Amino acid sequence: MSSVPWPSDEAGRLAELQALHALDVLPEPSFTAIAALAAFACRAPIALVNLISATGQHFKGRCGTAAPGMDRRIAFCPHAICERSLLEVPDALADPRFRDDPLVSGEPYVRFYAGVPVLSHDHALGTVCVMDHRPRRLSDAQRQALATLANDAAGLLQLHHHAARTDQVLARLRRIDAVKNQFLRTVNHELRTPLASIRSSVQLVRDGDLDAAAQERFLEMIDRNSLRLEQLLDELLLMASLNAGSAAFTPARVNLAALARDAVHAVTAQGRTGQLAMAVHAPPAVMAWADPGRVRHALAHLVDNAVKFTPTGGAVTVTVTAGPAPAVEVADTGVGIEEHDLDHVFDDFYRGDGTEDHAIGGTGVGLALVKKIARMHGGDVRIDSRPGAGTRVRLTLAAAPRNAVPAT
């Protein structure tokens, strides 16, 4: 068996195969129909739509064989994609390139081969080919039929690719529409609830039938709900600015351990209410290159989520580690996250089933903001969770340069 040639555009050819996802499904009925037509038109017992990867030959469509494919180094098709035109071998035993090929010297004892490259964007991705057990030649009409079917196979690869992308876009649009509707419902509730409380409190104060202590309580309620509205609007504006790439970013050398301790301290009272064990494991200083305000915001969301989703008597543990990528890990023993929600928890305004099931408020921007803030810092955030087994979220940042100026 002679050495197998390699196309000069091999890198581009393989990149296009991958971009088209042409090898994802093998075989496919529509390509098997092309192979059957090739066998019928050429009066051949074996016909293939054969796509050639870096290491193998993959039968996208097949007729007369049950094999799924074969090694890249075997047989005729690798020669055909290099010649980029019809390759016809009337008698393989008489051709020094193929007479020792396993398909010729053994099963299925191929003596005749004809293949036309499947050309897409000027790359030969594979062939439409026919094989026979006896020496022969194609007629001009059969050669034309084979060329037409190869062209059809190329067009079908493109159509399948665009159809798959269209399905993905439609699914994405449906997902966006669902999230938008969920966001509108959530924000409507999050806005109306404090507004209703403010209006009723104002009305009671205006009526003037309250004693001084009661009036003070209602004024505090107005102040608390006003702050809640302000925080909600700030979150929405921050989300918009991060999405637009216009959010302020002033990194400096900061102590990540101190920021983590501050985040836990801010929710200590809330944790005590739920009788949670709150712990921070961190060295005195873990220096990172970060915008302290943004990181403080992200950590506040992570710790607050851990507290909200952990039932009474549970534990929330925050661990800070140093290294090339300093990190904060927030682990809880809470309700966990369903597997189907894990792929979406970082999406804008996404609220998983658990938030509704456990009547936990929020707008669905928290983890989305954490992800965007992490990426702003050249870091990342990862989440590991199982229903009933708690959640572990790890936020990583960039290490602080030695000569960086500390944040004030």
C-alpha cells in the first residue's frame, strides 16, 4: 500500500468540518439516500458519502456496507480529496497505488472505484464514491450523476448546519423571551411590594392618628423600603453597565481575605436569625489585583445567597486561598441547585425552581453580576451543587503585582 497523500489545505479543511459539525451524526438518512442514488445510477454494489477527518474516514451515508468508517490511511478517498476532481480507478489490482490496499487484497475485494470530492468553501471534505468487485468504467452520464450527487452532498452539509444553527437561535430566543417574562414578573413584584408598603405607611402617617412611637416605626419602614428600591435600581443599572462594558473599573492591590471577612460580617445578624454556623478560613492577608467595590459587591451576593438558601441549623463556610489565582470559596449546606438549573444560574435575571419553591425573593441578577465582575477582573466563577447537598461557589481573581499600589 502506497503512502496516503495529504491536501495542502488540510488545516482549513479540518476546521470547516468542525465548524459544520459534519461528523456529529453518522450516518444520516438524507446522506444515505444520496449513497443509494449513487449506487443506483452507477450500477455499483457499494456507495458512500465519506467524510475524511484527521485520522479517519466517516460514512455520513452508506449503501452496500454496514461499516461506520475506516482508517484515514486506507483506500481511495484520501487520494480523491487531494486531486479535487473525479478519481476513477478501473482496475485497482493494476494500479500500484491501490493493489496492496486492504480493501483490494481482502474483503470486500474492491476492483473498481470512482469518487468525486465533496467541495465546500473550496475545501474537499470527503467524497461521494462507488465501488465494485469487478474491473469497469463509468459512462459519461454516470460520471455526471456522481458529480451532481457530490455537489448535492456539499449543499446538504451546509443546509443541515444552518438548520441546526437556526434551531439553536430559536431555542435561544425562546429562552430569552422566557427570562424576559420572568424578569418582568419578578421586578414587578420587587418594585410593587416596597412601593405598596411605602404608600400605605405614608397614608397612615398623614392620617395623624398614630402616637409618636408608631409614627417612628412607619417612618423607619418607609426608609427601609426606599433603600430596598434604591438597591434594586442600582443592581439593574450595574447589570446594564456591565453588559455594555461601561462600568467603572479601578483595580488596585487589595486584601481579598479582609473583603471576605467583611462580607461575612455584613450578614452575621441574618445568619444568627437562621441559627447558622458562619465561619471564615483565611490567612491574615491574601493580596489580589481587584476593584475593591466590585469584588465586595460580588462577595456580598455569594454570602447572601448561601445564607438565604441554607435552612435553620446549617452552615456557611468562606475559605480564602492565595496563589497565582487568589480565590474565595463560599460553601453552604443548603437546599442545593437542580441539575437543569446549573447551566443557567449565571444567565441574566435567571431564577431557578428553588427560589420559587422556597419563596425566596430576588431579581435573578446576583450570580449574573458575580460572573460579570469575575470576568472584568480576568478571573472566573465556578459552581458545584446538588439538590439537598449544598452549594460550593469559587470566585477566582488575578494576583496582585508586587509593585501595585494598595487600595485606600
